[in-house]
Amino acid sequence: MELQELKAQALAGLEQTADLEGLEAWRVRFLGRKGPLSQFLRSISSLPLEERRLQGESANRVKSSLQDAWQSRRESLRLAQVSTSQSGADISLPGRPMPLGRLHPITQTFRDICAAFQSLGFEVVEGPEVEWDYYNFEALNIPPGHAARDMFSTFWVDYTDDKGGHPMLLRTHTSPMQVRVMEKTEPPVRVVVPGQVFRYEATDATHEAVFHQVEGLAVDENITLADLKGTLYEVARLLFGEDRKARFRCTYFPFVEPGVDMAIDCAMCRGEGCRVCSGTGWLEILGAGMVHPNVLSRVGYDTQRYTGFAFGLGVERIAMLRHGIDDIRLFFQNDLRFLRQFR
Ligand code: YSA
């Protein structure tokens, strides 16, 4: 039989195969060792060399195109068999897209805040959420019985160790990390500390019992309140843009002298006064000040040589101001309609 005729016949037969058994019979018939192609290749061995080469090449071309056709027929029969199998799964259908999650808006805000401070040379460090009374209060110039402890309604942890027990708590702010960092580092210090904090407080539109802060600390020679204000104004500009107003006011924290708080004009009412800003037009975002000399000397720093500034910034408040969110509780209700709005 002529090679091209053989090829046409084989391909027509391949189209007729209805299942994998039929396909195997086809393979044995046309491509097997006793099939016409193998016989043809054997028969040309007695031809003169040039003739044998030409005939051999054409036969091999036909053979490899039949092999390709066999392979693709096998694939489509296999697919058809699986898609109609008992499992009922049709694997020839397009796949279902895997829904991708995204970062929680508070995580996004954490990252933006840390990136802003990193661009100014601050390093990011983290610390424990269950803390000793010593770091949360005492080392911050708040001894037992000090009235300032009332500013931080505390969740105490029932814990005693073999030395008789030291009071432990869920940290009420990220400030204990100021002390932990200074104990381990010689100035100059420039760190920010993102973290979760806990207060035994009723919730409302701007307060949660579990919320997030970013602490900041810079200690060096010749650091002044002007450095504190310059740094925080620059970060406010990076986070909120040029056209937002920032305000500093004096306030009291035992671990700073002097102490300030910083507020940004309310995103909801643009300073008119609303329930989010309690009618003031401003939302407080952080407490700050010049680190008290008692705090510096307790960790062994030379207070004649070194001064420093520190701040503790409320992450939810920043997110609320940036996105115009009027209730802090929305962040923690896991409502996807809310969460999907962010990036
Ligand atoms: C002050 C001086 C320093 O040298 C360093 C840090 C500080 C801040 C201090 N540790 C502190 O926690 N101050 S604060 O109680 O006023 O809280 C700081 C910020 O956290 C507030 O400005 C506010 O933005 C946010 N915040 C406070 N209580 C909150 C809250 N956010 C949500 N829910 C609450 N219950």
C-alpha cells in the first residue's frame, strides 16, 4: 500500500475509535511491530542506499505523524472518560477562581506608619504583650499607688513565680518597650514599636478595649522638643497629605517632661464638630513628650549628656482619619462588606 494512502486510512480509523480499548487496538494495528509501517520499513532494507534513505525518511515521517495523532486522541478520550466518570466531576470545566485574601486595614496602617518612620531612620522592634508591672509602670516613673495608674485601666494577670510573685498584666501601652530597648542599647537610639495593647475600658465610637499603638523613641545628644515636633509633623504629612491640620497641646504623662498630645482635624466633619470628635473638631492620635530624666537614669543613661523624645500613637485613630471611618468597632466585626473596601 502506498504510504500516503496508509496514512489516510490510519487517520480515518483513529477518528472512529470510541474508547481507550479501541485506541489500543488501533495502535497495534497501525504502529505495532507487525503493522504495515514496520513491515514497510523492513522491506526497504534490500533497496539501493539512496532509494532506501528516501523511502525510510518518508515512512518515518508518516510514523511520527501517526504517533502524534495517537497521543492527542488518547488525551481527548481520557478526558472524556474522566469527565463522564462516576465521580460526577467534570474536569474539562474551567477552574473556580481561588478568592485571595487581603491585609486587614489595621495591618495596612501599621505598615504605612512604620514605613514613614523608617524613612526617617527609625528601626522597627517588637515586644511582649504580657508584661511585668515593672516595665509597664514602675520603670516609667509610675510607682505602685501612683494616681497616674488610673489613666490606664488594667487587665491584671493572675501569676506567681517561685520567688513569691511579681505582678503581671496585659500591657496597657507600648511604652514598656522604651525601657526594654534602652536596657539593651547605648544611645543613639531610634526605634518604633508596633503592637497590640489592652485596657479595661467600655467601648464607644473611638475607644476599644483591645487596640493598637506604635511607640517611638529617639535618644541622643542634643535632642529637643523641636525634633519631636519636626518628626511628628513630617510623619503626619506623609500619612495624611499636605492639607490636614495638626495640633499639639500640653498634657501629663509621668514618664515625660514636658508632655504633649497631638491631634489631627477630624476627617468626618473637617473641624466642624461631630460625634467622632465629640464636637471638638479634632481627634487625638498620640501622646508624646521629652523622656523624663528619671526614666533615662533608671536604665543607666547619663542624663547630663543624653536627652530623648518618645510618643505613643493610636493606630485605629490614624486609620479612621485616613479613611473617614466613624466608628472604631467596625475594624473588629469581621464584616467583609467593610473589610473589602481597603486596597
Ligand atoms: C506618651 C508619652 C510618651 O513618651 C510615650 C508614649 C505616650 C503615650 C502613652 N503611652 C499612652 O498610651 N497614651 S494614651 O493613653 O493617650 O494613648 C495614646 C493613643 O492611643 C491615644 O492618643 C489614642 O490615639 C489611642 N488610644 C488610647 N486609648 C484608646 C486609643 N485608641 C483606641 N481605643 C482606646 N481605648
